[in-house]
Amino acid sequence: MPTVRCTMAQALVRHLCNQFTIIDGRKEMLFPGVFAIFGHGNVTCLSEALEAVKDTLPTWRGQNEQSMALAAIGFAKAKRRRQIMVATSSIGPGALNMVTAAGVAHSNRLPVLLLSGDTFVNRRPDPVMQQVEHFGDPSTNVNDAFRAVTRYWDRITHPEQIISSLPQAVAVLLDPADCGPAFIALPQDVQEMAWDYPEAFFKPTVHAIPRPRADKERLAQALEILKSAKRPLIISGGGVRYSGAEDVLGAFATEHGIPVTETIAGKGAFTHHHPAHIGPIGIVGSTSANALAAEADVILAIGTRLMDFTTGSWTCFAPDAKFISINAARFDATKHQALAVIGDARETLAELAASLKGWKSDAKWTNHGESEFAKWNAALDSYQKPTNEPVPTYAQVVGVVSSHAGERDYLIAAAGGLPGEVMKNWRVKQPNTFDCEFGFSCMGYEIAAGWGAAMADPTRVPIVMVGDGTYMMMNSDIYSTVLSGHKIIVIVCDNGGYAVINRLQNGKGGASFNNLIKDCRVTQPFSVDFAKHAESMGALARKVESLADLGAAMDWAMSTDRTTVLTIVSDAFTWTPGDAWWDVGVPQVSARESVLEASKGQLEGRRKQRVGV
């Protein structure tokens, strides 16, 4: 057998360079780049291997291990899981910084390959710098923390092991059901070892993402339930987008007169004004979608894990409503005793459509959805309408930014108050131009993901919306984007702290405490000059004083040649109304009467929940 002698690190990099995929008919690298911060655990061996292929497999220097891994996740989402970035760190704090990002990828079913340095397999120099020793288990170190937040975990203790490990990691990254982060720990002494690797290990391989077909009996059962429906409703999740099922779903819903609602991950599969679309569902959803969800007798849930923000903590639906769940993942399809139709969204919908010809829901039901959606659009217009108030609301800010964004520009948001505001107020102009990370609700995702999204498609501009709290938590990739020439636009809504959590705190009877800056233990509250801060990192920036100024600033930001940051003071107390309930813990004993009242209300809400069925 012909062999190639090289180090384990060199072999790993060479293998990655020879993995390919097909995107829109073009052969592309499956792993088009690496985000890296080098330390003693990866700089001497893995770095040496990456430098040798820097023109084939570009390496991008991050500012923080968590944010560079988040950038890789933002890239994967913008690519709809068809290409995968690598993120590498040293062992110790660098590796642990990536654990949060792994949680984001795991909860959102997004692929990223994480490579971390590790301690010495021979243990001769132990304890090495940054090694956390476990007295009862010397084989355990900080990299074991990734086990809880990855789909695939391995530690390479012999150079030959990557021959079996890397293909398994790639298989997980590409699997529609098991998709998520893969983690491989690379001990320092194993990285340096030479081995005679089979040439076949480096053979160029073109991967295709599998499309599992549904069981025919389950399809037949789903058809019978659908045909019996008087008021069917579709919930379109992120799996619709990753399957590329947007057009098939649109045709299916239109032909059969079934209104379509969207989850947070699913928003953007349809344009806002698609004829079947009636708005987002759930806690951060529309009154139109929630109104129909309460009346629906059959819910066809496609590519969604049915998180609490989608289901209103399972209060959005009638107790006797039937669920059909189409999902590539058995775990997600089987929730709440739904009829689990396990398969690819696009292919399963096509098979259902072929057998459902001639059937259509009652026109009154379809018209009801259109009527409710028209009311919702009128409400949005009123929320976004400019007023004489000196401080604009989030709805007004989102409305201005949306109206000045191009059709293909890519909106990114994550934690805080903005997910609810963009889910409700952002009207998608073109499919797959919306990314709201709310599966893990990770503060700090936004700007990093903007960098990754700009890499994924340089022909459109990522528009990142963040609150002041999130900006303070993680902003250093503004500098990364300027250094690398990947332009993003950042809108900072400064409302004086963690305003949406203050809202929840007040809404459940609590006093404002430790959320808004004015309610924290500080000597004197003051605001950060975010424009000057961004300028210090090389960005262009402007402090905006009014909604009219914001529109002009957006036009200017669209014309600039680099990352541009706009900051505007925003209302901390006015939010776009919603009508879905959320289950959170509320104290049953308190000295505050308002807390006791909130607790009674919470117990009342729980009586409306579907309990596991």
C-alpha cells in the first residue's frame, strides 16, 4: 500500500484540504477556512501544518476563541450547512472559551469542527501549563467539558487514529439528523509524531448531504390525518431552510390552502408577503399565527424542534390538536406524541404532495389566515410609524433599518430584546436573508456571526443588530472584519443595560434590580460612546439622534468601504406586543404582593399547557 510519511498534524490538515462538496452545481471545498488563535498547544505543530497550505486552506486570526468559533457557526448558517469552518485553539482557557460556541452549534443543529490542543499522552512533563489536574482521573482535562455540547468527541492518542476519527467527524457534520459540532482533542506529543499514512487517506473525496426518505406507512398515516383536517396549519422550522425545501413547501401550502407560520430558525424560508405566509408563531411571534394556532386541528411541523418560544410553552394549541412532525431527526420528530415522519423535508413534502393532489382545505380557513395576517401587518405599520417621542422604540428602529436594507442584505440578531423585535417587525424581502440565533440565545453571537456571514457571501452585506449589553459583552470582531476586509453594518440600540430582562423581572412582579445600569451598584451611571469605541477598532461610525437621521445614516453605511457602526439611544420600556404565554419560574413565597400575584398568574397559565401530548 503506497504511504505518505508526515506528522499527525500535517496529515489532519492534508485530509481536510481534500474534502469537497457540491454547491449549486459547483465543486467547493467542504472546509474552506480555519479560525485560529495559537497557543503552546497548537502553535508548533498544527500551526506549522496550516502555514504550509495557507493558500489552499486560509487561516483567519480571531480576537477571542469564543467569538471566532461563533464566526464559524455564523458562516455555516449563512451557507445553510453546506460548508463547514474549522476553529482551533490551545488547551486550557482557549479551549474552554469555545465551549459556549459549541453549545450554540449543538442547540441550533449547526456544523463546526473544533480542534483543540491537549496535554501530553506520555504524561512525562505533567502538569503542563494550563493543565487542570483531576486527582482521581488523570485522563480527564478541560477538553472533556466539550462532551456535553458536541455531537462527536474524540481525543487522538496515536497518530493512526485520525484515519478512522476524521471520517466519522465529517459524517456527523454532514448528517441532517445528527448535525452539530464535532470536537477532536490533539495532544501535543501526538501532533508531532510521524506516521506512514496510506495515500488513500488523502484521496480527494466529494461529499453529498444525504436526504433520508420517510417510511411509507408513516407517510400514509400522515396523508390520512391531513385529509381529515378542517383547519390545518404548517409550522416551518430551520430544517426547511437547510433542506432547501422553501419552493416545495411554498407550492405545497399554496396548492392545498394551508397557512404557513415560521419558527425563529425557520424565518426567512418565505418572503414576508408570500401568499401562504401568515407570520411567525409563538412567544416572539405574530397575533395572526397565534390566532390560527389556537384554532388549528392538525399541525404539520416541518424541521422544527418545537422549543418553548415556538409553542408558547405548549399553550398555543388546542388540547385535541393533532401533530404530524416531519424531521430528519428522530428525537425531534417524536416529541409530544406527534406522528413522527422521519425524513428529509424537501423529499417528504414532495411525496406528500404527489399523494394529496385534489385535496384542499376549506377556503374559509385560508381566508381567515389572510385576514388575520392583514390585521398583523396593519399593527406593524402602527408600531413602526414615527412619532414625536424623543427616544424611538425598537420597532421603529427595526422598521427604518429594514426599509433601507437591500433585498439580499442579511439580518443577524441573537439574545436580548431584539429577537422578538426583528421576528415581528423585520419583513423578509428575499428567502434566506435572516439569521436570529435564539436556540441558545447567546449574547455575543451577532458581531462574530456577521464576520462569518460576510465571508460566506461577500456579495451581500450582513446587518447586525445588537443591544448595548451584547455589544459590551463581545465586540472585538469589529476589528477582525476591518483587518480582513469583510464589511458588516452594526446597529447598536443603546437602552441603558439589559432592558428585556428588566422587562421580564418587572413583568413577574420583581423590582428592577441589576439589569438596567441605573439599577446596578454603580457610583454614577453613564453611557459608553459606542461610535468612538468602534472607530478605535478601525470601523467607520456615527451616533444617530433621530429616526430621520437613522435613515440617512443607513444610506451612508451602505455606501462605505468597510465595517460601519451606527448607534442610537432606544426605548428600554416599549416593546412590540405579543400574545403568547411563557413558562418561567416565579417565587411562590415573597414579601412582594406583585410577585405573589404573578405566581398565581403563572400557575393559571400552566393549566393551559399540553402536558407531553
